[in-house]
Amino acid sequence: MARFDRYILSQLMVLFGFFSLVLVSVYWINRAVKLFDVLIGEGQTAWVFAEFTALTLPNVIRLVLPVAGFAAAIYVTNRLNTESELTVMQATGFSPWRLARPVAVFGLIVAGMMTVLTHLLVPMSTAQLKEREIEISRNVTAKLLTEGAFLHPSPWVTFYIREITPEGALRDVFLSDRRRGTEGTTYTYTAREAFLVRDGDSSKLVMIDGLSQALNNQTGRLISTHFDDFSYDISSLVGTAPIQPFRLEHAATLDLLRDPAAEAERAGSTLGRAMEQLHLRFTQPLLCVAAALIGFSSLLVGGFSRFGVWKQIVGAIFLLVSLKLVEGFVTDPVLAEPDRWPLLYLPPVAGICAAVVLLWLAARPRRSRRAFPLQDEVPA
């Protein structure tokens, strides 16, 4: 590459790294806060929270890469225009097509990053995240071992532990089971001490020195029983919604290419959804190239203005939003008819064509201003 191309490319990469870091941080922190409330509220450790946030990172990066590339192209082009560097290069004979070469290389680099994410990292991380979600949803112990707080592991169930000793003993346990409603019986258990015991796939709460109370909600009759030790199966206390272990986002690209119908059946989805998932993995990298070229070419159109280039920036943002709208419009036809998958390539192709048109407009020679007479002709 020429020295000028390397200079432009280095500026783009530096700003791209900066915008990516900012956008990923903002988006990731927003997701992490919600995840923190859910996991810590269920009694999970900080290590599980760190693992979950790390597994969500590849998908977050995938979402912000096109925006970061677009912002970097806009910022660098605006700065080069402000400092008259592009004006000097155009005066030396560089056409807009020649100036766009390092931007196109930059777009291809970002597209390469996006390709690695969409085909490898994102499917692997989402599949691993789903496996961990299933494991945690089945972990009854983690949802109950929180001392000093009234927990509701499922509707109509309340559980309380005053203290958990280092040996694993639960002190002053309270358990209320109201799942049978107003027509059944409400069971309340209190115990001085209890232990959680694993029995195969089920978990049991062994309570020592406690009281069992059964309230008939129809007759209002209360039956109290003191016990020395009592075993209660708590596996059914935690109501877990069925979780689909496999989704199309987890499928490998080669498997989708070989037999998309089989992958759709495995995920309990449709063939149209499988075709959409497959081809979006190819169109998203192309969209990165289109976003970078649109950001650069938009600022080359138009002459000097004392008010800056805000009109060109707004136009570039409008073009990028239009591409996302087109992407939403072409999704429904593909879901209805999987054979229409070529429509998914319309947004990136339209974006690249729009950038080419803008570069062509920037390369056209501007009309010379109309010459005015230096002095008015006065009729004799």
C-alpha cells in the first residue's frame, strides 16, 4: 500500500477501535446490569455472573461493529476535510475513487472480523450460554441458599434461611407451600436446623427439630405436628420453564449449508428461519463494507460550507437507517418462501451501490460559476 493509504487506514483503525470500545462498553454494561439482577437474585456466585457476561460479549461485538466502522469513517473523513488533507490530495490528482481505496480496505478488514464472529464465535458462545442456562435452571440448591432473605423460587412458595454455617447447616428454616390455592391445603414448615441432600436427580431438605402445619383452606382447620427429623422433596418447588436446548443461532454454518431443513427440525423452527439465519451470516460482513463506504463517500459530496458537513452526515445516517429498514422488509418474504433468500443480500448490495453513486457524483467536475461583467454596460 502507498504511504497515503497506510496513513488513512491507520487513522480509521484507531478510531474504529475507540468507537468499538465505547459502544461495546455501553451495550455490555447495560446487559450486565440486567444479568446481575437475575443471577445474583437467584443465589448465583460472582464467578457465574462473570462467565455469563463473557459469553454474551461476542454477540454484543457483532451488533456494534457496523456502527463503529461507520462512525470511524465519518469522523476520519470529516477531520481530513477540516484539516484540508483531502483537498491537498485531490489537488495533486487523487480522484474520489482513488481516495476511497483505503476505506474499502478498512471495510474489508471489519468484514473479516464480522465473518469470524458470525460463523464461529457467536454460534459457539450462544450454544455454551444456553447449556449453562439449562444447568443453572436445574440447580435448585443455588436458588435456595441465600441467607437472611425471603425467597420465592416459584409462585406461591416462600423460603427463608436465617443463617448458613460453614459446615453447610441451615439455621432457622421457614418454608411455606401455597401452590394448591384456596381450595386445597397450605403447608408451612419451620425447623431449627436443616440440610440439603442430593438424591439422584432430586434435592431433598432434611429438617431437624421442627413444626409442620397444614391449613385446610375450605374448613379452616389447622393440623400441627412436631417432628424430630423430616425429609421434604424440594425439586418441585422451583418452577422452571421449558428451555429449548438447541436453537438455529447455535448451528454451525456448514451444517446449515449441508441440510438447513434438518437443522430447522432439530431446533423446532421453520426452513425459512433457517435460511434467514444462514444468509444473515454472510450479509452482515457485507453490510460493514457498505457502512464504511457510505460514511466516506457521503462527506465527499458537496462543496465547502461555513456551516460544516452536518447535512452530509445526516444524509449518511439516513442511508444507513434505510438499509436496516430494507433488511427488515425483506425478512418476511424469506420466512414465508425460503427460496427467496437472495432478497437478504439486497441491503448490503444497495448500500455498496449507493456509495458508488456518491463517489461518482463526487468525481464529476463541478460547473464553473457564471461569469458576471466587471461593470455594467451603460447604453449610449
